[in-house]
Amino acid sequence: MTSVATPPVPLMLPPGLVPYRLTVDQYEAMVDAGILTEHDRLELIEGMLVKKMTKKPDHSAGSEKGRRTIDRALPAGWHTRHEQPIRIPPRDSEPEPDIAVVRGDVEDYITRHPGAPDTALVVEVARSSLAADRALAKTYGGGGIPVYWIVNVVDRQLEVYAHPTDGVYPDPAILGETESVDLILADQVVAQIPVADLLPRKPGGA
């Protein structure tokens, strides 16, 4: 008989015990010391070390398609980063979004990761991770990221979180596959991107 692997059960601490939360500086010190490496597949979210999810092919295709689409629309002085850290110290977080649009050139970040003041947009591509990516709106909004997109692969739509007030995004705008989204950099609309250009092609589609 073939055994079926069951997902791990989240750790539940006994009442009264509080997990130790890491700051961004502590997390980066652990990386610098070699305690954590890129092979550990971890990121810091709300002070906790979180295992990064394994990506399915349509997620990977959507992520790369979206990055290329956004890259083509960017004016000089901006570039995309793919699954690279963004520092959000106010939320004790250093997530690695699927796509981020940041100021300047790649070599501006040789000695540090970009933070919220450097970042105009973060994008997460969601398939099985939709609930977790929606929860990240609290982290990105609370950290001052001006615009956050969730590319919802299952429902073929884009969720747009923008302009947080007191660290909280308003309810997201939901754009369908036939609509377009404004690409906003430094409070300026620089392009309109078809939502379809951010989504992976349907299996068997043209």
C-alpha cells in the first residue's frame, strides 16, 4: 500500500508561552553569520521564520510572465526584482515577493536590500497560497508599501491593494482578465497593463 504524506501540523504553544520574535537586523545577522543560508528556504514574516512554499509550474510561469510584462513598462530609474528580499523593519519582516519594482539600478543594492522607501510595488502570484498572500497585505501595508498586487491564478483576476492609511490598505479593487491596471510609480501612472498579461496561459489554451 502506498502511504500518503500528510501536511505538517502547525506548532501550537502551551498557554502562557510566547514565541521569540526576530527583528530584521537579527535575521540579517543570522544570514551574515551563515546560520541561515539560501538553502534553508526561509523568509521573515511578522518576526517569525516562515518556510517558503514550493511553486507549481503555472505559478512559476505567471511570476516570470508578470515580471517581464512589468519590466517592459518601466521608465528609466526603476527595475524589477524576482523573489528577492524587501526590508520591512516596522513589521519585523523581510519577505521575498515574486516581483518587486524598486528605484535605481541593480547595483544600488549590493550592500543592502531595498526597503519601503525604495519600493513602488510588490506582486505575489497566488495559486494555493491565496490566503497567505492576502494575509501579507497587513505586512506590506503596515510597512508602507504603496501598492500590492495579488495575481489570482485560480480565479483569473488581479487584486489591487493601494494607498494604505495608518498602515492599512482599503478593500482591494478586483480586476478581471479583460481589464487593465494602472502601474503607479511615485504617485504617477506610468503605464496601463492588461491583467491578461500578468496571468499564465490556461492549460490547453492558445
